[in-house]
Amino acid sequence: MVKVTTDISNVKIWEDLLDDRFLLDLDEESNIYPWKLNNVANRYSFPYGSKGTHLLWGAGFDHTKKEEVPKNLRELYNFLNKNFLKNEYKLTAIQLNAQSQGQEGTSHIDGMYGDNNYTLMVFINYKWEKEWGGEFQFVDAIGNTDFNILKSIDYKPGKVILFNGNIPHRGLSPNIPYVVRKSLVYRLEKNS
């Protein structure tokens, strides 16, 4: 059984690490990725797990095949790993999430497969205004609306967040139409 934690004391947040041009390139390039409406949180249906508490746009890449991962995503991970993660983690997946107005995320955990999973998230929209919403929240319960917010983090282009995947969290959708909130997620496993 996966242990849920509400300890946010080791959450790390970095800002202003990415050049504006790189962020613009990453944002524009992500528009041509193979997005699918199949990113389901808190899966509960049998046998395929296609039902859950919310459905978002998602894209994923096989991180074990260099040729399948876009160059910008590889280079960004290598930069973050070398300078901030210090090779303390093993990369297990690369995914993207996208939400438009009304696609509110429900609280969930990323550590469904063990207690040693971490999430490295990068907000990749080049342009974002605070009044558009899109906050990222750590909460104290999974999958329902009866929870307390432990920490709310404004969506800011290029912001990077590292956290234990067993902390319940959710991403809020934009509160205006015709805007898509995108986040790049590197799934990690801490080296023993």
C-alpha cells in the first residue's frame, strides 16, 4: 500500500532558470506533440482504468529511447539533473499535462507505484498572467473536495517544482477561455 504524506517541508521550487527564448521554443514545440485526452487521475474502473476523478490532455514519451524524446525535453532534464538534482534520481517517465477552462484537476498522488517516487514539474507556458489562475496546490487528501490546502503555488512560466509524488496535489485549470495551462512532468525514483 502506498503511503500518502502531507509533509511539504522538502518541496523545492526554482524560478527564473530558463531563458525566455528556450521557454518560447518549448511552449510552441509542445503544440505539435501527440496530445491525447487520456490523462486520468485516481483511476478506479476495471479492467482498463479509463475512469477516474478527472480527465486531462496528456502526452508521453518513452524516455528510454532518445530518438523519441524531443531534444528540448532531453536538454532541459539534463540541465536540471546536473545542476539541481545532482544525479540523486533515476528518470522513469516524461509526460505532459494540459488543461483548458473547466478541466479542473482533482487531488491525486503520483507515487502510485511505490514510496520512493518524485515529481519534477516545469510550467512551460511562455506567457501567463496571474489573473488567469492555474495555481498548483498541495492538499491533505486524495480525490475529493473535502481537503485543506497546504500550499498554493502561482503558475509562472518556467517555474520548476520538485516534490515527493505521494503528497496529494492538484493543478487548477485556467479561469478564462482560449488558454491552455501546460506542465511538463519528469517522473523520478530516488536512488537508494
